[in-house]
Amino acid sequence: MNKNRGIIIGRMQPVHNGHIQVIKKTFEEVDELIIGIGSAQLSHTETDPFTAGERIIMLTKALAENDIHSDSYYIIPIVDLLMNSVWASHVKMLTPPFKKVFSGNPLVQRLFTEENYLVSIPPLFDRNQLSGTEIRRRMIMNEKWEHLVPKSTAKIINEINGIGRLKQVAKKELIIK
């Protein structure tokens, strides 16, 4: 069986409703989707507070919550490779075969285009609110954020004390004179 399979890669820090909307939209073009958890080696920082494992759990539960069945996707952690010229080959080595790449990142678009992949730019949904940067900012500032993520993501963040972690790693070192 020759599946029409695509790939989308994101850091998912955290998984939010924009990610879910983009994933749903990609299923209009592919039968199966590889979801790459980008920068999988990063965690416990202000920009990347969650581990790859935590992001996989968030994504798996959020997809189930949105009736996206596990037989239609694969979640693959992808560690950064600091050599852009071979990055697309690195991703290809880690994943099942795919025909189409979905990315809004200009570098990712260029790297896969140079490897002769069909690249599609997915639509962004309410980017002012639905971005990991904005959601993490709201968490740090004690602003409402839960409505921007799937219920399962909020539950996992609360279970792991993700806000406490984020606030602690976001603190700047005190300089005493």
C-alpha cells in the first residue's frame, strides 16, 4: 500500500490549539502524518521548558481529544543537528518515508526544497495568541492561558508543575553588589 504521507515538525512548547488546527488541516492533503518533535534534546529552559517525552504525551492526548486516531500519525522526536546542509537527510533517516513537508519555517522550507521534496506552507491560526512564546509568557505572568491549549495539555502541565518549572528557569540570576 502506497500511503500519501507527510511530515510536520515543531517544537510544541507546549502543544496548543494552533498546532492541532494545523495538524487537522494537513490531513486534508495526506493520509498519514509524521509529527516531528523538534529540538527534542532541549528542556528546562525558558524557550524550551518541556522534555520530548512530555511533549509526546501532550501531543498524543491532545490528538485523541480531537478525534485524530493513532493509526494515522507517528510522533518522532528529532534532535537538532547543527549542520543545516545535512539536516533534511538526518530527518529522513529518523522517520518513515514521506512525500510532502509542511512547514512555516523558511529554513526548513529551503532545506527540504533543496532535497526535492514538495513543501507546503500551512496556514497559521490566531498567531497573536496561539504561539508557544505567548502561552509561556502568559504562564510566567500568571495570565489566562489554559483556553489556548487542549484540556489534556493543561492537565499534563499542571501534573508536572510545568508552570513552576517555567517560572524557575525563567528567573534571571541575581547579581548582588
